[in-house]
Amino acid sequence: MPSDRSIAYFSMEVGLRTEMPTYSGGLGVLAGDTLRAAADLGVPVAAVTLLYRQGFFRQHIAPDGTQTESAPEWEPQRFLTPLKERVTLTLEGREVQLRAWLYRLRGVSGEEVPIYMLDADLPENAPEDAALTGQLYGGDTRYRLRQEAVLGLGGVAMLRALGHDGIETYHMNEGHSALLTVALLRELGSDRESGPPSQADVAAVRSRCVFTTHTPVPAGHDRFPIAMVFEVLGEELAQAIHQLPCTEGHVLNMTYLGLFFSRYVNGVAKRHGEVAQSLYPDYFIRSITNGVHAGTWTAPAFADLFDRRIPGWRVDGHMLRRALMIPEEEIMTAHAESKRQLMAAIETRSGVKFDPTVMTIGFARRAATYKRADFVLNDLDDLRAIANKTGRLQFVYAGKAHPHDEPAKDIIRRVFAAREELGADVPIVYLEEHDMGLAKLLTSGVDLWLNNPEKPMEASGTSGMKAALNGVPSLSVLDGWWPEGWIEGVTGWSIGEDVDYAEDPEVERSSLYNKLNYVIVPLFYGAPQNYGRVMRSTIAVNGAYFTAQRMLQQYVSEAYAKGE
């Protein structure tokens, strides 16, 4: 196996292909885009994640909007190569063997990034241990702790077994993999000492670690009772952890573990970096704003257009700024083809026939309460009046709720209830199984991308970046990435006006309806050429900047560079 990798990228989930259910949403898709950019740019990265034989889950939605779930079926051997190497962990006093499956991710230049997916489903393991690489974000707290031990401790051991001896930087994509720091500490012998780790050993581990946080609220971070940590990891490792400043009382906070052992810590948008700094005042939090992989998320019609008009855009996303030289008619023609494909997919998936001449608004996010999928549906009379007097509207929704998140499931039911009440006045469809394939259709085929999270809870929000690559402007709350991408009337429109502080929901709702009624819908129907101009500038400004290549170049120069 290759030993020329100097960066190890750890992520609990990685989105690589629609057919591989190894991701749940934005975190995993971002990881996949990061690794695609590494392959494009020839950055010497090796990635570690888990295999997830049962994936996240398949989503089924009843006519009343009730979500149920089932396990997906997939065959890892269709996409991955099993490796012969084995490593062993001790969890709950039992030896757990792990193997890895290799996915070779090839970039536009022919360079490859190896992605190792750890697998505990081996006959040598007890059934409860073999199931550890079964479900993504499944099971109880103990299951999650054991999974994170497999990722962090097992991942470092597997890299060693595979001959990756030149790793200089370990990048933790969220706190799930923070136990890798303990594995590095153990290699220095600190866990066998009676007292806390020496300052020299802590500094040695810290000099090798980078941590990216994605969650702007304290409740979003993994916490495990210290008693459980001792039971699962054993006395030596748990005692080493317990003596570190990463516990809150009798609880291990995985984010604090990652923060403590990292030389470089960043949020995923400038605004999010500020929020994270307020959450963790004892640490210096930088920011590297997320980006998306242009070659992956650009729809076929736009990819063909860019290939003709902007040769080299796949290698250098910054070249998309030259979209300003493309006539609006060609932008609108490419969008019409993308919209046609979305309309066909909607009919195939749901039986609902949408009118391609009607302004179509898209909302497809993880169904979490703070993302407020039903926010635009709070005043159905106002929405009906806009559609009847200003211009017709139709909405397409998608997004999974976590199986145990009942409030999120209620939001899906509320969208269905609004659909029934609005009827033909404002057609609404909610599509099942939001995955990478559907996301690409949605972000390229709608006319407007809607995003209205509760501030300041949006860390970044890459769906709007994917839309921008395809000329779809955003109507969004000023949170996450949008304060950086927002130029009113040029790349889209804001909901509310305040960048720095949360606003009254009534003020936001009024702003949302007013922008639709008096600005966006009249522009779409009354001056389509001007709407096409907004689409073009959306590509040239946001599509060209918010790329995974730009993001990774920042990681290379700011986070991975020696001397940080």
C-alpha cells in the first residue's frame, strides 16, 4: 500500500456515491467533496471512515407525512477492495478485530486518494462487536462510543498496519474521531504512566492534529459518561483521558478532546468561526468556509456549457468567474434542461406532474427543527395570495429526519398538511430518499433555493453552494456561508437584514414574503432576461469561489502547513 501520504483525514461519514449509503447528510458529503478536491490537486491525503453495512437508513413517507425507516441493501464488493491487513482493539474487555476496504478516489489529474473503510463484521468477533460497523448514527450511547473508538483508535492502528508511516497531520472532521489523539498519545507511552500525560507528549500530539468543528450549539456534541468510558475502553486508556481537560464533571466531551489536542481549529464559515469562538473562548478558532466539488455537483447541461465556454473549469474552479461572458440565453437554456430533468424525476418518484413554466422553489435539507422546513408555510393565506396575484409558485421538498427525532418528523407531517390545504393553488411535493443523486437534481433544477435556519445555528450550508454552481440563486437567512456569498439582487436575496444577530421570526417571515411578492416572483415572470442575469452572476461570483478546491487549498496553506 502507498506510504507517501502525509495527511490523514478522519470522518465518521463520507459521501462518495449515491449507491454507497456511507453518509447521512452534509457532513459526509462535505468529506467526500474534500477528498475529491485532494485527488484533483494531488494533495497527499489518506482517509479513514467506517463501512456501515446497513448504512444510514432508507426513508419511507406515508400519505400523511409520517416517516418510517428500513435498512438499505448494498454490496461493498461492487465498489471496494477488501484488504488482508487486520488490527485488534480491546473494547469492553473483548478483542475486536478490524479489516479495511479500499476505495480509490481518482481526481481529474489522475491522482488518487485512498479511502479506508473499517469493517468489524468478521466471524472472529462477537455478534455485538461485528455489528459495530453496521449502522451510521444508530444504536444507543454505548454503541456510539464503541463506534468512535473503532474510528479513532482503530483508524490509527490500521494506518500503521497499511504502512502509512509518514503521516504528519491528522485532520479530525468533527469530534467523532477525537480518540485518535489518545492513540497517538499511547504511541508515546503516556497512557502507561501513573500521572497525567507529560507536557512534552501533549505538545507532540498537538503538533500533529487539526480539528474542524461543524456544530454551533453545545447540545450537538458527543458526550459520554466517564464510567462508560472506563467500561468500554479499559482502565489504562480511560485513565489517560480522565486526566485531560476534556471532561465536564463526569462526562467526556469529544469536542473538547479534539480542541485540546489540536494545533489548528476552525469553523466552516466566517460567521460560524465567530460563533464557535464564543462557545470555546479558551481556544483560538479560525475559519475556513466550506466549498463543494464543482465537477460533482454541476448538472450535465451546465457541465457541457462550461466545457464549451470555460475550458479548464474542472481543474480550476476559479475560472467559473468567466461565466459573466456567457450570454444569458445560454444560461437559461442549460437551466431549462436541468429543470426538465427534475420535473421528470418528480413525476417518476411521486406521480406528481409539475409545470415547468411555474417558478419552482426548492428546500432540501436534513429535517432538523432548527432548519425550519415549514417556515415559508406559516401563513398559507399570504402564500396563496402571492401565487394567485403575483405569479404561480410550486415547492419541492426533500430531507430525512433522524429515526429518533420526533420533532423533526413532525415538521415533515406539517409540510404534508400544508400541501393538502394549499392544493392546486400552490402545489407542493415532498420527495423520499434525499441522497446525493436527488440533491444534484434539486440544486440544479429549481429556480430558487430557499434556506431559513434559526440563527445562529447554521454552521455553513453547502446546498446553496451546489445551487450556485448551476445558476440557482438563494433566498436565505443571513447565517452560515450566506453572509459571505450574499450580494442582494446579484447572487440572490436575504431573509432579514441583520448579519450579526438573530432576528424576530415575524420580521424574518415578513421579509421572506415581501421578497417573494415584490422582488423575486415579479422578476422571474416579468423580466426573465434579468432573472437570467442573476443566475449568471450567481455562477460567476459564488460558483467560482465556494469550491472544494479553494477550501482545500486553504487547509493546505493554513491548517496543514508546518509551523502552525
